[in-house]
Amino acid sequence: SKDTNTSKIEIDKADIQKNTNKADTVIELQKIKEEVTTKTKPIEKGGYCIVLASQVSKRNAEIFIEKLKKKGLDSAELYTKNRVQPIRRVVFGNYQTQEEAYKALRKIHKDEELKDAWVYKLN
């Protein structure tokens, strides 16, 4: 399966450092963390993951990953494809089947900031 989503997601540093402190947001993020469970094994060919950001600079990816870890998405990581002209993605999870990945994606979409996330087949 080819990666057909070519839209660029830009991350603004000001947005990343924003602190909301809303109790309902914290509760909702905790629910998402509890609902989205994944094994933290390395990304493997042939499996599926969820792309949370694509075509980002290494620095913006690192900032975004730290933000995700504060939300409880501990297995978020930087995935780089094509070493010559790297395509950097912030990905989450490692699912054996497409069904498992989409089930987790539906839960991740509950977070407004992650509504543009999508499933990616590793090849």
C-alpha cells in the first residue's frame, strides 16, 4: 500500500508550548491515553502505525513528540523514510493489522489536535 496522503502538516512552536490547564481537557486526554494501548516495540516492516505529523523538521518533530509524551502517548517516535531526501513523520503505535490501527485511530481522533492523524502501512 502506498502512502497517498501528501498533505503537509506544519507545527508552529508557539502552538506546541501553549498550556491550556483545562480540567476537562486533562480528563479527555487521560481517557484517550487509557483507550489507546499499544506495545512499545520498534516500528517493523509490514505492520501499521498512526501518523500524527508528516514532513516536519527534526526539531519540530522532537518538540511535538515531547508534547505527545506529556499527553501520555509514550510510544510516539520519529520515523524517517528515504535517507537521501528524508521524509520525517511523527508516528505512534505498532499494529499487526489494519483493523487494529484504525480502531486506535478512532480513539486518537477524539483529541482535537490529532484529528488529522492517519494510518500508514510500513513497507
